[in-house]
Amino acid sequence: MADAAQAGPAAQPAVAGPVVTPAAGPGGPYKVVVIGTGFSGLGMAIGLKRAGVHDFVILEKADEVGGTWRENTYPGCACDIMSLLYSYSFEPKNDWSRMFPKQAELLQYIKDVVDKYELGQHIRFNAEATATEYDDATDTWRVTVNGDEVVRGRALVAGMGPLHRPSVPDLPGLASFEGRTFHSAEWDHSYDLTGKRVAVIGTGASAIQFIPQIAKRAGHLTVFQRTPPWILPKPDRRVTGLERTLFRRVPVVQRGYRNGIYLVQESFVLGFKNPGLLKAASSLARLHLARQVPDRDLRRKLTPGYTMGCKRTLVSSDYYPALTRPNVELTTEGVAEVRERSIVTRDGREHEVDAIIFGTGFHVTDAFDGAHIVGRNGLKIQDAWKDGIEAHLGVAIAGFPNLFLLLGPNSGLGHNSMIFMIEAQVRYVLQCLAMLDAAGGARISVRPSVQDRFNQWVQRKSAGAVWVAGGCDSWYLDRAGVNRAAWPASTLAFWLRTRKLDPADFHIEGRDEAASPAL
């Protein structure tokens, strides 16, 4: 279990030896093209360097690294997984300031990792991958950057993560609103909320963090709730000086903390197939609500009507108190329309507002609907996924050779650290590349039968699970109610499945004499 908690290769220093600047030059072909500089993309880059591969480029659409922790800067932004677990297993930070890291500290951690592993020379900033196509003639991926330049790579790793396209509901009349509107992931810091009449639509993981902060400044805050989340107390505190000293001088102590946190988080998975096992957690959540919300009517509105675990269970100790403030109102009537300076709910009441903030999450199961990804023989990703998004272990897609996803379909979690999954998938991708190199091949692709068998297993495991049968709609499910996002078993099971690649799961093909050398 200690190894599993590390979620990947045992901790070790970066591969020794000279750092080689990518030799491919503009247009490639690089050995590997990586998209994104969040935990996924950077984890892949570090994995490549530790494996002795230096001929790669990382494409980043923004002007700095960070992924979701660069994009999300809303007030109160923090991680809901403890810092000692929400970090690379091979790169522990022994001076975390708090048990739950805030956005700025996480972003600095990411920047420090980039510096330590000398990844900066591999990154191209302001380079957005706008289209990707597999070139059958040259066995390379053609990545169009910013709509015109082409970068080529033998392999392509998509490390954008699942939460990068903000979702804004198509509310009637929204275009006519004359005030300010923005999504929490695109926070408008130039707009002063002090004294304003503010509407927040959505009560998910981001909203419960920024609502307590803006409630202190807004003249009046109206929170529009569709479904109340299950919320547990957040056991946040400062990491003591003694703990930081022990982490620095006796690393095994920090490893013990990490493993302990991992086991506590992982225990929730038992209730996903057996909701009765979550009764204790449900009772704690109800007690938390009762203690913080004395008003019976407000408490009724905040009580979930579905089984815990159906949606992501949240942690907060200041959200409920914020809703009891005299300048805050919670409405559950649903939005009927938006007017020039107001929101009208379905009961006919008009709420005058100066600004609308959307805390409505991200596109997940439909995130690739508009993506330009073309595989072998002109296969478009939309055609490959016409019946729903799927991939083998969330990594490989049949018909798309040498393409690897990180945190792809059915590798999401609702209870534990996503970095666990990233490290396991990075290790799996490295095994694929090593097998292709050893065979001297040009293309490696998962067999369709293997992908089908894996996804049949996913749906069998999901049947009766809380996120399917728990009585709610969530981002785990697609429009047909099929689980396309959540990993349906324990993270240990995922670690075991990705620990050693089965060569029989993949098909390797050669190349013409005129083609370039293999990976």
C-alpha cells in the first residue's frame, strides 16, 4: 500500500547526465510533443527526462505554467485534497504552509518543479494547439499551433486535463444583460464587487470557496442553487513548525502523513458501490449543516436529496456561515430568464443584480465535441466517439496511434488525488513508448477489442454505483446517463492495471524505408 500511495515510480532524483536541448527545430519532428503545463503535462515531461528522453517539446497556450492552478484565481481558491497528498510523490514539499494548499502556493510549487527539472527550455509559451492530425505518410502527428504553424512529433501526449473549458449555461436573455458577467475560472479582478448586487449561479466546488469571500464585500449576494452539495467540515490548519522540521529532517514522517491521508481518502471508494457504508459520513455532513445553519427553512434548502457520492463530496467550514449573513440570500426556484439588470426566477420573482458570476463547472464528457483531432486514415475523434467517449485506461484510443491522453475518459476521481492517477498514467505511457522503441516500430495503438473489453468492464463496475444510481445528475455522466468520467474502482486497482503494460493489448507496426528513425 505504501508503494501504491506513491502512485508511480519510486521516488528518485532526475536522470543524471547532460540536458539536451530538443534537436528537432521548428516544425519537428520531435520524439514527443506534450500539450499543457499543468500537473499532467509536466509530470509527463519529468517522466521523459527521467527515462533519458530529452527530444520533446511542451506546448502551452498561456504565458506561464500552471494549468488549472494558473487559470483559477478566484477569491478563496484552494485545493480540497490535502497538500501532502496533492503533490508529486517523487517531489515532496516539506514546507507547506497549510494542510489544504491555496492556489498561490500550489502555483509556486509547480514553478519550482519546472525550475528543478529544467523544463523551461522545453516549453513554448503562447503556443496553443488548435488542431492535431496523424500523418499516415510520415507516421507523425502534425500539431497546428495558433492556427498556422505546424509542429511535428512521433508521439503526442495530451496533458490538458479534464477541467479546462468553463461551462456557462445558455440562460434565456443572458446576452441582453447589461451588467458584468464572468465564470469563476475567468475571474475579472478589475471589477470591484464592493457594495454591488451580485448573483452567483452554481454551488459546486469553486462556488463554495469564493462565495464566503465575496459575501464580505458585496452589498447583496443572491446564490442560485440547483442542487445542494454534500459538505463535510474542512479540517484545515497551518502546518506547524515542528511538523515542517520533521518533514525536512526525517522524510519518512512526511511519507507517513501522505500515506495516512491517502488511506483515509481511499476509504470513501468503499461506499461508491455500497452507499450504506457512507452513513457515518452522511451523518457527519448533516450534523455539520445543523451546527452551522440554525434556520430550519434554509437548512431544508441545503439538505441534499440524493445519496452522498453521487456528486463530488465537498469540504468547507465557511460556506454555510456565509449563507446565514444578512446580505446573502439562497434561492432554489431556478432561473427563468435574464433581463438587462435582473434575473427572474421560475416563481416570477425578479432579482435586481449588477453582476453575474458563474460557478457552473467545466465541460467534461463533452469537452472534445469541438476538438480537431484526426487519427489514422482520417478518423475524426467525434466519429470514434459517436457513441460516447472512451479510451483504454483513460490513455489510449483505438485508431489514434502514438496518441496518449492523461486524465482521459474514466480516469477521474471524486474522492482522492488526481496526481495519483497522473503518475500511474505517465508510467504507462513511458512503457508504451519503450515498447515501440524496442520493436523498432513506427506506430503503437491499442487493439479495438482491448478497448471495448475495458470499457465494458467500466460500465459493469459502474452499474448500481452511487454516481449512476444515486439520484443526481453530475459531470461524471454524459447526456445518456452513462459514466464517462469516473474511475469505477479503487485507485489501487488502477495502479495495478497500469503498473505493467501487457504487450498483447497493443499493435505495433513498422514504417517505410523512407520514414524517420523510431522512438
